Amino acid sequence: MSSLTSKFRGAEWLALVSTLVLFVTTLLPWYSLPSVQKLESLAPGATAFGGGNSSSSINLNLWDMGFMRWFVYLSLLLGICMVLAAALSRTVEWSIILCTPLVVVSLISLLCMLVRVFDSPRPYAGATAWFYIALLASAGLFAGACWAIRDESVPEGFEKAPRPELIHVD
């Protein structure tokens, strides 16, 4: 296992930690709505559909966030692929190739989450701490992907990429 992780640069470590934290936070509530009783008092005449306890709060997770969820899950998939490519390939190029689309997808994911900072998905919904942790993890994933593109170092576990010799034409 240490031979696999010896191939990681700082960018891959940042992407790995950010991906794991973002994945865990997708399973937890990002927004919390007041209880059904409180919502009925805030919006008289509104009808609440669905079951559950009317005195407990309603939690919204990533699946309630519209199309943003697809970019978050795609950035998670690309983040894991980038880390696996760094761990399992012989050269560093596969990690760099996979972090290029990760930059685009994680930026879109981060921008969608920044929009949700100022515009909650439902009226009266308040962001939980898990949402802000997910926002930081998404920013870390974007930063790790950008760092991986710019980092030209080759860790000791990789082979140096072959360089073509200069061709002289007479």
C-alpha cells in the first residue's frame, strides 16, 4: 500500500481527502426546514404532503438540490479516477489527463454550491454545517485538480516519461 501512496503528489492527496469528505457529506443533510407545524404557521393555507412527524424538522440532502447533484457526483467520480490513476499507473500522465475534466466539473459544482449559499433550495430552508463542509471539500477538489495540472514533479514511484530524441534532418 505504501508503494501506491508513494506515487501521490500533494495534489492527489488534496483531491483524495476532498473527495472522501465530499462523499461523506452527500449522505448527510445540507439544509433543514422547520417542522410542518412551524411551516403551516409561517405559510397559512399551505398543505404539507407526505408522512412523518409533524413536530420534527425536515432535512434536505444533495438529492434535493436539482441538477447540481449530477455535477457533484461527477466530480466525485472524476476525483476518485484521478487518484486511482495516480496510484495504479506507471507514469504521471494519466493523473494529469483525468484532472483536466475534473477542473471543469468541480468548478461547475463549486459555482452551483456558491449559488446555494445565497439562494436556498426551498423557502425557509437553512443551511447546515454539513453544507459548508461540502462547500469547502468541493473547493479543495477544485484546488487539487488545478494543482495537479500545474505540478510538474514526478514522485519516486513513477517512471520518467520517455522523451523523444531530437531529430536532425539533413
